[in-house]
Amino acid sequence: MTTLFDGITAELEAALAGRVHRPGSVGYRESLARIFFPDASRRNPPCVVHPRDTAEVATAMRIVSAGGGRVTVRGGGLSSTCVDDSAVLMDLSVHLTGIDARDGHVRVQGGATVGAVLEALNGTGRVIPVGIVGLAGFGLATRGGVGYLTRSAGLTIDHLVEVELVRPDGEVVRLDADSTGTEADLWWAVRGCAPSFGVVTAAELRTVAQGPVHIDRAVVELDALADYFAVAPTLPRHSTMGAVLGFADEDGEPALLVYTACRGSRATDLAEAREATDSVVAGCSRPPRFRSQTAGRYLSGLPEFALPGPGGTDPPPIRAPGPATSSERGHFFGKSVFVGPTLGPDIADGLRDAIAAAPTRACRIDFQHTGGALADVDDASTAFWGRGGEWNVPLNAIWSDDDATERCETWARAALDVLAADTLGVYSVELRPGLAETEREIEAAFGGNLERLRDLRDRIDPGRVLGVLPL
């Protein structure tokens, strides 16, 4: 493998002088230091490429493909699979970050984050629906994009108008609703599974009108969880009621954060959202530990989707990593499943026991409220699967002590088992290769679309240049 990549790296250096960085170089170190996912940041790819434009991405892909190598891509840097020890790292975040908004659309280069897109739209009164973290890039966004506007506006991928994709063989294609033949198949595939088929170097998306989003937060006891499961699905599309099971501090007991986000601006919309939160709070055995109502600009002006600290102290925003060493970054093991509106008291009891047994106080179980517009698109119309879900449930084990790895991963899998009977699908952003459950999770992530995706992958990437990604 070392000999293989020595040759590929030399060819890349000859073709892309100054944009190829070997281990130990400043460019190499800086690319890895900015990877958000802790374990990915510790990996050691054979080299890092900083392409300046689509043509250079295509050149790099042709060289790696012809040499029998593999590639991973770093856009936002949040993916667990964006770095691999046996693949060239294509870092788009250095140069390919341009954003151009006009006429109700926004065109974005592949290394820009969704937060940067929203900042570029600031002042226009328009947004694109994205996840709950502005750091995400198009590797994650093109696999779905679940967030506060999903119930009212759909997923990020539902707003794609055009995608510029560099295939594994280096061919550049522009995909849209008018594409035909193999390119039509790719247009279907990139909306839910783009990283397995090429490098997204640019995308155009429709924007939607959006004023301030109104947020109602309440921190309550765990006995409110069953009421939360009953109330959230009754909300109109203008509002989403998310929740977090977790810990506010190192010493406290676990609690439930109810996070209601209302996209509507009419007094009746706000009243409906507030009454839903009131209903969950009223069913709790104790008064809320914290309650706050605010409004802000989507996305950066909203409170973090995390339990407030003691006294209602706002949790620090999630930021891109700085100069911290890998040993200070800790560890993360995540799963994410779509569940239907069938969660009830028995599931609530099981999840209460699970969070109480969490091996660290950083562990958490989130409920990202979906439903609504998510189901307006059929499962087979794009590669994304799980349109019938009422919630996306990210379950995150987070720890700093290396000796806690087995304990934390075991906890995460056991907690996920509580949701097994109600699980409709797996969110592909948390798929990882090489685990005992990987194949089963791939089948759940892509469901009835999996056979078509694999047939297309065999045509587009027979050499598995993008073979690090599970599919």
C-alpha cells in the first residue's frame, strides 16, 4: 500500500504542484487539525490535496483512479469517514468555498459549510433548510439534511436544483431534473447518497422565505418523556418539537430538554407551539428546571440544541476544532435512526433507564422532530430512505478516557436496541465501515433503494475509488 501511494502522490505532485501535502507538512497537519470528528482527525492519509477548482479535482480523481488508489473528501469535516489511512484526502475547504446568491437560488462550491451559506443569505430574508449545526458540509447535506425546518420545508436535498459532480474516473457531470440516461440515475442518487458516487464540487439550491424562528425551551424531569412522545406529532407543520435526553452538568441527574421551534409568524402559530410545550411541562412531576422563550435568525441566532447549564446558562456553540491535540479531542461513537410516531410509555421507560446508565455525562440521546414535509417526497423518488419517520434519533456516546471505549460503544448499542421495534430506517450520515452491524445498517439506511444504488455504483465506480464509504 505504501508503494502504491508513493507513486500516486508523486503523480499528484507533478500535476498539481503546491496543492499536494505529504505527512508532516504544514498543509497536511492543518487539514487534519480542522477535522471535527475526533477519530477521523487522528488518521493518517498518505497525502492531502487542496484543489483550487473543479478541473484540479478531476485531475486528482483521474490520477488516483488510474493508480488503483482510493479517495475520501473533506467538505465540512463532520463525517466519520472523511479521512482514512488508506485513501488520499481531498480537502475542498481550503479553496472551493464560493457562494453566490441571486434570484431565489444560491450556488455553492463543495467546500463551503451550510452555515456559511446561511450567512451569505443573511439580509435576503431567505434560507435553505439545513441540519442543526452550521459546520456541516455537502457530504452530509447531500445525504439528507434534517433540522428545524424539516417539518415545514423538507430536507436540504429536496431543494437541490443542480449538482456538479466529479465522477471517480475524473469525468465532470452536471446533474439536474432534465438529466437523461446514466446522468438521470446519478441525479437520483446524489440526493441521499452523493459521497458514494463522486465529489460534489458545486451545487445550486432553491431558497425559501424565512423570518425569525421562535424558540420555546423547557428543561423537565424524565417522567415527561411519554407526554413528549404523545404531544410532538400533533403539532402543525410550522413547528417542530425536538428533545434531548442528557446531562446539564457533571454532577446533576439526567433531564429532558424540550426544544420547540416555530417557523410561523402569526399569533395563532406561536400560541399553538407554546401550548404544546405547556402540555408537556404540565405533565411533569415537578416544575421545569428552566423555561425560556426567544426568537432569532435561522440558524446562528438560535440557542444550541443542547441542555442549558446550571441556572439556564446557554451551552457553548459547537465550533470548528482549533489547535487542540488529538489526545484532547476525546472520542465519539454515534448512531442515528428514523422512528415512527409509535413511541409510547414503554419506550420512554427504556430510554429513561438508558440515559441514567450512561457511562459519561457527555452521552446524549436526541430527538430531531421530522414528519410533515419530509413525507411529501416518496422514498423511491430520491436515494434518501426513511420519509415516513416522525423523528430522527441521533444517539451519541462521547468520552475522553481511552479505557472507556468498549463501555461507551456497548452502551450506545444497548440504548439503540430500545428503539429497535419502532425503527423505520437508519440515517446514512452515521454509517461506518467495518462494524459487525454495518451491513444490517446499510440495508436499513437505503431500504428498497439499495439494489439500485449498488447497481449504479458498479457502473460508476467499479474500482471502488470511493470504496471507504459504506454502501
